[in-house]
Amino acid sequence: MKSSLSTSIFKKQQWTRRLQNIRLISQATEDHLHDHYSHSKPILTFEDAGLRPPLAKAIYTAFPNVKTPTEIQSSLISNVLEGKDVILQDETGSGKSFGLILALLNKPRMVFTDDLSADRASDRPAITSLVLVPHRDLAFQMLHWIDSITQASDVNPPSLASIAQVLVREGRRHISEGLPLIRNEPPHILIATPASVVEVLEKDPNAFRLRELSTVVLDEVDYMIETLPLNHKPNKGHSHKMNQLRIHPGPARILLDQIYGDQSKLSAESRESLVDAPYHKPQLILSSATIRRQLKHYFFSEKQLLNRNVAKLRRSVMRLHGRDELVTDELAIRSMISHHVLVASEGGIVNLPSAVISEAKQLPPVEFDEANSRPMDTTSSPPFDSNAASRSIEFSMTPSPLNQDLLEAVAAVFALDVPSVALLVIPPSASVHRAVYDLREMGVDALGMDLLVQDRGRSYLLQADKAHKANPKLLVCTSSSIRGVDFPSLTHVFILGYEALIAKDNWTLTLDTYIHLCGRVGRFKKPGKVITVVDDKAVPWIEKVLHTLDITPVQLNTFGLL
């Protein structure tokens, strides 16, 4: 007992000394938060929300379209800078991810003193914030935002690597290149996929210290933390799925256990023996347009990572009633979006039978400009790529696994109606390269979406007024790689088949997938169209999705009814 008490006292002294040696690099940040932030002031600018004036100025310079913070950004930035845990739930396109990045950039940089002896003490920069995202494109979108703001911040801006780095699985590059960079120059913000962090820490447990993080963010949290609907009368199938989650928890759950493991212990049987040990708990921020009850149960009850003091920022949200029915507190899918379903077959292309004319929904009619029906501009074809060339030879000699009737319907609407840039979402199991090849054979300027390449998506990030009317482009991606990506100039989202919506045989996740895909358009209060193209067999399923979400499909005037 005496030994246990001594150990507890030692741990407490060790943590106390360590926490006392956390130092703020930016004293100006601390002073600004203390002197200028006030709940009584109306939030009209980013400065009012708590951002330092130099950072706000860099934002306005880097992104001229961003004039003031949105309502959700104002609340988010204020609560993050106060150090509160946050659950952020708002419609897609409300600026959640951008607001998160701005708040994290404003947080003071942390350094630790490795050795407490006066003659050998050395300051060691630490990663202040870890932002976990579900896929690489969202990570590089965030890095693009930070890079733009950093370059606009000063005549001689700091290196991007010191401010932010991305860690994603691209072959072994996260090990061969990402790990050495983190060791040599820990960034202020690390943006990563959960699997890449787990693999890096398995390779080198000392690459960075999870317990020293100031903030942990899970953006699109419901995509990374799989949960099952709450079932008070579990059946055999439900119990089997729950058991599988325990056996295979997934990298995001594993990381949370590593970061907040001591907190779980403090709420378990060993709480009494650990009660005197101080505990450093990083700020936890969860964000998504679709946060279900079962996910909240996981964080509040199952893991006890959140409590009643959490800041709940909710505006337009969806909630479940019973097992299948969904209703809205407010409008979860923006009214500026019109929803269309085309049924394609060898006999032609027709509207869904339940579709109404646009006037019935008081939406502007779909206007088709015959002048926009044009062949692809081959002068803008991508540079020669030997891999693409070999794929083209292979594709030309093999039949396509993709439904050509559906692709032809996409090509027809694209030629008639898309003024600048559109997005085609294909099933996760489908080949983006094959879809691009097939569409280009139909005369569509299609490109696989890649936010590292200027013409394949990067040039459209946060550029609301960017226009490419001379040669509209169709960016192709899978439903698993588009969450959170922000293309304000996007006017059309095409969904290729009902299979693009199916999520792990889970009806709720299928509905969430449709909601998130819709969120790629209608930004900055601009109208947008979501056009789902299906075959005859999928008609009942897509009608069920629309009915459950209380969406009335609108006819595309060029096509008749089924």
C-alpha cells in the first residue's frame, strides 16, 4: 500500500512539473484572447470571434470571397479558443472544416522542456493539434487552406512544414517521408488519416507523443467511428456486429484509446487507485453534418470522453425517429438544391415517375443551352502519362464493367447543362480510371479528382467565382473520397447508380451518404443540382431514400416520364 501511494505521489509530481513547463510560443495570442474576447460583443468579424488581427487579415487576403464568419464558424471559433470540448453538427457546406482550421491556427504553439535540470533543459516543439480526417483529399484541402493563409500572412512567411503537415497512406510514403519530417520538424497542426497515424506510431512510438496534444479533432467523425443503431432488444445479427466492432475497432477508435486511455481507467474499477494522479486531457472536437444518437452514446456513455460541459453547436441537423424515419429540426439539405433522378436503359432516358415539374417546387426551371452541347476541347487534355496510356490500351481491348446507359445519361446532361465544373460520384468498388476513360470516349472532359493537381480539383478549392465556361470539366471520384471536400463553384453532382449510396448494408449510413453528397453543391447560397442516374431495378430504392428524407424529385425538362 505504501509503495502504491509513493508511486501515485511520484506520478503526480512528475505530471505537475511537466505541465508547468508547457510554454506558450505566442504570448500575443494569449494576450489577445484575454483582452479582446467577450461574450457580450456581437460577432461580426473573425476578430470578434477571437482571431488575432494578423491572422484575420491573412484570411481576407488569401480568400477574398470570405468576408465574414458564418454563424456556426463564429460559435465554433469562440468555443475552441476557450478550450472547450465541442460537438459540431450543421448542414454540409456551412464552413465547419474551414472554421476549425482557422481556430486551430490561432491556438498558441506548445513547447515542452525535456529535462528539468537548469543546465541541460531544452525546449522541444510539440504538435499542438491533431486533425483526423477520413481520406487524403480532405487532408490536402485543409493543407491548401493553411498554405494559402500562411503565404498571405507575411512578406517572409514561415515554412509550411512548421505550421502544418499531412500524413496519409500513399504506398509507404507516410513512413519513408512523413515520419522523418515529423521527427525533424513537428508541425503546429498535423492533419492525418487514422490508419496512417497508427502505422507511423507502430513504426516509431516516439515519433510524437499523443498525450502532449492540446487538441484532437475528428472531422467527419461518423465516417471514422463506426457505430450501430441503439437496440434495446438486440438480436443475433446485432450482437454479432457488435462483437465484430470489439474485435476490429478500427484505427480511429484505437487512437482515441491511446490518447484518452487514462480517462477510461479513471471511470473504471481502478478509479480509486488513480484518483490522485493528475491527468492531461486534450480538448476533443467532433464534427459532421450527421451525428447520430449511437455515436453520441459512444462518446458520452460507453467511453465517457465527453460530459455535460461539452459545447453543443447544432443548427440544421437530422435526427432519427424509430428505426427508419428521419425528420428535420431545420432544413438539413439546403433549399437551393434541386434533386433529380433519371432512369436510363437501352430504350432511352426518362425522369422518375414521382418527379414534379419545377414550378410545383417553386424552383427555377432547368435551362438547357444548346450552345453548351459541344465536343470536348482536346487542346486542354492532360499531359502525357505513360500509365494512363497503358491503361487506355487495356481499356480499349476489354468490355467496361460500368453501366454504359447510366454513363451516357450523365454525358447527355453534362453536355447540355453544366457551365463550369461538375462532380460524378461512382460506387466505391468501381474504377475511377475506367469511368474517366469511358466518359472521355463519349466526348466528356472527365478527370479523376485529385486535390494535389491544379486542373483536377485544386484550382476550385474555396474559389466561389472561378469560371471555366469555355471547357467544363467533370471530376470523377468515389463516394468514399468526397466527404468534406469544398468546391464552391460546383453546380452539379451526378450519382452513378444506387450502388454509389450503399454504405455497409446500413440504411442509416446510406441516407447519410446521400446527405453528404448533396452537400457538395448549393454553397454560398448558389443553386445546385443533384442528379442521380439509376436503372429500372433501383427505382424503388432511390424513391425510398428520397421519401425518407422528405425530398420531392424535380423533372429535368428535356426528358419525359417513365
